[in-house]
Amino acid sequence: VPAVRQPPRFGSALRALLRKELLVELRTLESVPGMSLFAVSVFVVFHFALNRASIDGDLAAGVLLVTLLLASLLGINRLFVADAEQGGFDGFLLAPVNPTALLAAKALALIGYLLVLELVAVPAFALLLLGTSLWPALPGVIGVLALADLGVATTGTLVSTLAVRTRARDLLGPLLALPLLIPVVIGSSSAISPLLAVHPPALGAWLSGSAARWLVLLALYDLVFGLIVYAVFDFLLED
Amino acid sequence: VASSRRHPATLALATCLTLSLALALVFFYAPIEAQEGFLQKIFYLHVPLAIITLCGFVCGGLMGIQHLRTRDDRWDLRSYVAIHMSLIFGVAALITGSIWAKGSWGHWWVWNEPTLVSFLIIMLLYATYQPLRFAIEDRERQARYASVFAITAGAFVPMNFIAVRLTPSYVHPRVLSSSSNLPASMGFTFVVSLIAMTLLFITLWQYEIRAKQARFALRALRARLGAAEGRSARPGSERAWVTGPGLVEGPPPKQPAAEALST
């Protein structure tokens, strides 16, 4: 009697898929360097467009968040391109693996890209444009960006899957992603802007102030969109 | 669905009567508002339009769920038409809202009105529904992806309203935001207008579905005629919308998707 091989468990499938994603990115370096370079270029563009040597408060939060959002759109657009062009989808469909593993692996890979992007872009922003010191704001900024990354990664994975097998993929990705990500922009820029002011509040005062509301909004967004994307993702991978 | 076979003439008649009644109430029964004067009457048009638009979007999402559950293409058609109609109603709501804002606040667009801003974001999102749909060649995948979009965007509607409402600069006294703080005569007129607008939406929705089904049936007949005459035309897969799934003959046609569902 031939031995029947059990389909891989969710955890091992997820590990294998995530490893593949990161390995492909490490070997091709297609997304992350481009995203980081793009972010630094956008800071330079903002410097000339605003004609300001240094910015703080609302403006600083807006510039940082918009730059990160635009740079993440580049990553979102490229997330499934290799799978669509080089048969990755077909290979995945042939394997007896839960589609949610692919969703989780792609979202985790995107979070990884976003973290590297922020490791480059946030210090570059502090050096090039920010008028105040970043150090006192850093824990708060990290917390807000972590929640924002989660939302961008889940929504971005969905948008990327929707757009990648259409004729106008480069156009549709950003068109779909921008309105969907506006709540993330509202939440994170409103939360960060007091921290980047000339006289930032202490972290405790910031948390007990208006920031709590924005963090709850971001967490709610992550939860709602996480559930939606989890529910609909299987339907995108049927052929 | 029974309504798609029955001619919706009764419904159309009811819509005409209710709309006339609503307009009569707006102009001859509802009192002139003290602060804004005659201009306030646009409220009876604008607010129902906006409410119906958002309800239509959410209904489109619910029909998308039904399509993914049953794989019945008719649910996809219903979802598509609901979103298409909502887009038209939404443009009308944006225009009437702009006129109202210009009249009462002096600007065509005001950023500190959260409902207006949320509405614009939602319209921007739904404006990508048709480009997404028609950029997918495969008929079956087109329906599936459109349903996924409809569900996601339908859930985004309330989420977006919460986010924009929270913004502190937008917290300002609401101008006639609900019928609860209206005088009875205004409240009655508003409710009648809302019913009239709902009926108008449902009527137009049914008529568009019937028009599409008739066009698909005609196209399928033409294709059969062509096949019978020995030409190379093949029956179109859009027949599924008329006859239901499982009755489609032959492979899907090699025609651009935009043609399959153009308005």
C-alpha cells in the first residue's frame, strides 16, 4: 500500500512560503531598495515643493505618512507580479495548501518590507526635514507605524491580488489602495503629529490624550480588514 | 427572481405617484426653514439621495456575498447594477450637496463637513469598481473579483465614516442631520422623500437588470443564428445571466470583457 502523504500543516506551509518570499526578494532585490530610494527622493521633492528646510507638527506627520504610503504602494504593486508572470499561482494551486497560508506569508513579507523601508525612511526624514528631535517621539512613532503597517499589509495584499491579473495592474493597484488606506492615513498622521511638534508632550500625556482614540481606530481598522481579507482571499485564488 | 420576469410597471407607477407626492409636499406643505429659507428644500433631495447611495453600495456588497456563496451569476448582475445605480445617485448627491454647501456656507466644497468628506472618499473608491471589472478578461473571474471588491468596499463604507467623524476639526454642530430633530411636518416630508427615492432606486435597478438580460438574450440568439447559418459565431457565456449557471453551452467567447458588460 503506497504511503499517503498528509498535506502540509498550516504552520509549515506558511514558513515555506514566507521563506520563498524573502529569498526571492533577497536574490532579486526588486522591492525594498526601490521603495527606500523612492522614499528618500520624495523627501527631497517635498523639500523643494514646500520650499522649507525643516518642518514639524501636522506638516511633518503628513509628509512622513504620505511618503511612506506612496513608497508602500510600490511594494504592494509588485507583491504578486512574479507569481502571476512566472507561474507561482499555478504552482500554489497544485499544492494541497490552505490559501490563507499564502495570504499570511504575503502579508508578513509585506510587513517585513515596510519595516526595512521605515528603518531607512524615518532616520532619513529626521535628518533631512524634521525640525525637532526625533528621539523623544520615537517610541510613539514606532507604535503608530507598527499598527499602520499591519493595516497597509492586509489591505495591500488584497489590493495586490485583485489588481495583479488585470490588464491595467499598475494603474488599478494605487487607485484601489489609496481610498481604502485613507482611514490609516487619518489615524496615523493624527496620532503622530503632536509628537513631531516643537514642544512634544510626554509619552504618557500623549497616550492619555487624543492619541488613544487614533490607536484604537488603527487597531479597529487592522482587525476589520484582517477579517474581511481573510474571508474573501480564498475566492481570489480559484484559477 | 420573480421580479425580473414580471414587468415592473406597478412599481414604476407607484414610484411616479410617490415622487410626485414627495415633490408636492416639499414645495407646498413643508414650511420654509427660518435660517436658510427656500434653499433648505434641497435637503429633501440631497439627504435621501446620499442615504440611498450608501445603502445601494452596502446592498451591492451583500449581493456579492450571495454571489460568492451560490455562484449564481444573476447575483453578480444584481450587485453590478446596484453599484452602478448607486454611483449615479452618488454623483447626484455630490452635486446637490455642493449646491447646498455653496448656498448655506458660501463654498462649493467644505472640508469640515465629515459626511461630505466620507462620501467623497467612498465615491473615489467605488469609481474604481468598473475599471477593475472591465480590466479582467475572463468572464467568471470578472464576476468573482467584482464580488470580492463589492464586499470589501461595502464593509469599508461604515469604517470610513467612523474614521472621518473622529477627526477633531470636523466635530461641529450638525445641520439637520437626522429626522429626529425636525418639526413634524418637515420630518413627514423627509420620510416621504426617502421612500420615493428608495422606490426610484429599486425601479431603475430592475429596469437596468431587465435591459441587460434582454440584451444578453438577444446577443445569444444572434450568436445561435450565426452558428445556424454556418458562420463561426459562438453562443456567448453571458447567457448565464439569463438562464442561470449550468446551462451555458460551449467555452466563453473570445471577446473583450468590456463588451460583455458595457453599459
